[in-house]
Amino acid sequence: MIDLRPLSIDTPLDIIYKGKNESAGIVDMSPDIEDDIAVDYAIVSVIKEGIYKELSTDYFGLTYYWKTVRGMMADYRERWKNDVIIDDKVIQRAYELFRKHRPHARIRLLNHMKLTKYEKISGDETPDRILFRK
């Protein structure tokens, strides 16, 4: 089993240009936090019940880049509208910074990710026996 999720619910949106960057603000990645809590609970349950064991955890950055703010907003509307909140002030600031640093400007969103691998525990006991053992 693989658990791959962002670590942070507040992710910086940067305008990068000529090796430098300026922040347009923070993107709120928290709308699905209740799902994350439910996943955490489920994982703890299957480990506690002896069904899975944790093998490893790794951390890495996952960076998204766009050539234009308009392109980023198209991706947002198509893929992330229910999972991400981008405040209007952040969008406005992104447009301002993008225009200021054009033609070298690009948009960057950096997520810090957590990847945990689990292995199903094999043996004589099935999950039913584990759950109902006296």
C-alpha cells in the first residue's frame, strides 16, 4: 500500500525570473483535510490490527510550473477547483508580478510531499481471525 500526500496545507505561489523569485501569496490546500484525517485513522487501524506494517517514509518536493498565470488558472479550474483555494488577492498579485518580470517570468507552486510504503503482513492469521480472536 502506498500513501502519497502533500505535507503542507499552505503552499507558496511564486513568480520566478532570472534566478530570483517573489511570492504572490499562499495557496490553501486544506479543503480535503477531512479526507486526510480519515486516511490517517484508517492507516493507524490496519497497522494496529496487524494487517499492514510500515516499510519506509520519504519526503520530497513536487513542483508545478506554468508559463502564464492564465495557464495556471486553467489548470486550477480543470483539476483543483474542489481541492485548492486560491484567494483573489493572490491571483491579482501573481498577475502583477508576472507582468513586472515578463518575459522571463514563470509561475511556481511547490508542494512538500510525504510518501509512505506499507506491506501487507503475511502469515497464518487472516484479518478476520485477528479482528475476532479472543
